[in-house]
Amino acid sequence: LQTGNYQEVILSFMNDENRRRENYYRGTHVHFTRFLLVSIEKFKNNDRTIDFTELDHKGKLIWQLEHVIPKSNFEKKDSDKNKLGNLTLLHRDTNVKISDETFVEKKKVLLDKDESKFYINEVFRRDKFLKSDIEQRTMDLQLELKDIFRKLF
């Protein structure tokens, strides 16, 4: 990410995805996952301008990763909880309010929030989102990233 070369980062992603990453929420993967979700949003947002680099008064990013289905709904070793398809971006204030709520409760809170309009948060427009939906959403997001790659290069 520090190279400033978007093509290089996307190529790295494409190569990394060939290894079937299971945990998008571990260590430095959080930054990369955030980059991927921001990239999708930036390319699909219908010209809305959102500053995903905005910092709070302590210098921390205000847009954070959040689990669609809370981590507490998974067994400790369940790899689905940290797959790309179970992650999204929310404003920190929203994230704090709903971090361990059910999908249905998160959906209710997001109805009044700006981030409910995000392309990557379309998942919250569904009636339900189950563990069995994570793999399909993962594949859908990966296809979006590949489409971005094809358009750019």
C-alpha cells in the first residue's frame, strides 16, 4: 500500500487470493481488507464522495471494519467469521453501537445512517444474512475487485 501504485497492490491481491485467504481480520490483513472494501466502494459508489482517510482527534481512522454477522455467533475456530464476505465498513460511532448486535439489529440501526447507502453495505438491505451466505458474498466481492482490475488495466 505504501508504493502508491494501485496496479501493484491489486496484482498483489490477485496473487494472494489464489492462496485462498481465510482470515481477512488478522494483523496487517485488517489494513489490506479495509483497502479492498474502500476500493470497491470508491468504484461502485455512484459519485458519492466519502473520505475514508478521515481521522479523529487522536489520529485514528473513523471508518472501521465490522463483521456483518457478529464474531460471537461463531465457534472459535470457525473460519467463516473473518472471511471477506462477512466484513464491511462502518463509521466508528456506528460500529461501537452495534459491534456485537445480531444482523437484524445492525440492519435496524443502519437504516438511519449514511453508510446504509454504501454499495458494500447492500448486504444490510437483505431480509436475512446467514453463515451460509458468507461464501457467496466473498465470491461476489472478489468478482468486484477483479472487475476493478480489468477496468484499470
